[in-house]
Amino acid sequence: MVNNKKIIIGNWKMNLNMQESSLYLHQLSKMVKTHRDVEVVIAPTTLTLQSLSLQVNLRQFKLASQNFYWRDQGSYTGEVSATQLRGIVQYGLVGHSERRHIFGETDKDILSKVAAAIRNHIRPILCIGETAWERSNGETYDIIHDQLIGGLANITSDELSQVVIAYEPVWAVGTGQNAVPTYVSAAVSAIRSQIEQLYGKVASQSIQVLYGGSVTADSAADYLNLPGVDGLLIGGASLNAYSFNEIIKKAHKDGSIMAEKD
Ligand code: PEP
């Protein structure tokens, strides 16, 4: 791994209204220490992004959108584009399993969203992972292969440096079911080998690969200590300030608390 900064993302999903989000961000900002080796990213509901972008200290937290539409503008009632989010968020989740499986997003949609994020200077976090059925049919590596090829087709090597991959087995997201670390480790290796085949060895070592799926403060270290895992995507546990802060503390290794004036 070339880039040794861990990324911890809190996906608040469809929770917290404007006032609650603002209060929660305030609460987190009092608890979470800023470390040079950890990037903490908050993904609140789209409604609150604009106002939280004015409240957030970007040295402490970055913002991510949970979703966006891939066209930049036009007659797409109800949608928000990456162009509209440009300057408000630094990251964007793409292809989260809830988008794929509840809202029927296809690899083609996801590919277009990865490209839209990049052209709007938003780092896409491409979420991939197999369902329980695919896992029991021995298809985990095929799914990883297909979703990586599907999500990254047309992305150049230069653009790839903006992309983060989140491995999230669907059966572990929001279910309380833990993927055993050896299973995660093998999947992350498969992701890096696939990236190596597509973009070469340097890219495969430098791309940031996260794990997500029912991670808690108790299990976070098991995944963070795995070679090749560069951080975590946290859903449920990110809605509890104490748990989320404990996870962030586990990601921090080198004692480099940023000086206030940095
Ligand atoms: C997620 O929302 O991506 C996620 C991993 O959720 P949870 O931690 O609740 O499984």
C-alpha cells in the first residue's frame, strides 16, 4: 500500500433531519481528534449536505454524497447531479448495495456515476460486493470481477487515482452478520489483482480499498489490521458518536494529532 492514510466513512443513510444532522455533526466535532493518518468522511442525507458544508471543518471531516445522478443538468425531476454537488462534497458513494438492490442501479448507471464524479472533482467510492445467494453459489470473485470491470470501464489510469473501492458483501451490510477477516482479506486481494490486471502493479498497490459490513467499535480493528485494507465504510455504528469515535481512534496509528493551527 503506497497511500497509508486510512479512510473512515460514516454513512448516515436516510436518518437525521436538518437540525439533528447539524447537532450530531457538532457533537462529533467535539469528540473526534484530527489525525494526519486518518481521513474521516461523513455521508449524510442529500438534503443536509449544503448546510453541513458550511458548518463542517474540512480539516476534521470531509463530506460525501450517498448518491447523485450521472447527468450534469437537465430535465431529470427529483435528481441531484454531481455538478450541483461539486464544491459541497469531496467524495461520493457510487453503487452502494442499497442503490443496486433496492433501486435497481445497473453497472451501466454506476459506470456513468463514477465518470460524473471524476469530471466534477468528486472522489467516487465504488461499492462492490456479492449477495448471500452469490456467495453460496461460489460467485464472490466473479462478482468482484464483474463489478470492477463494470464500474471502471473507460476510467483512465490517471482517473483511477481518484477512485476508492469499498468491498461490502451485501449479506453483511446492515445485517449484523460479520464477514470473517480471512474472507475479507481474500476478497481484497482479489480486488487488487483485478486492478493489477487492468491498470498495473503500481495502481493495484496504491488504490485505496475499504471494507464495510456491520463493522462495530469491537470489530473495527480486526479489519483495519488486515494488510491491504485502507479503511472502513460504517453504516449503523456511525450513528452513535461514541462508537464512531472509537472506530476512528482504532484507525489512528502513529500518534500524529494535527496541531490546531495546521
Ligand atoms: C453501509 O451503509 O455501507 C454499511 C456498511 O452499513 P452497516 O455498517 O450498518 O452494515
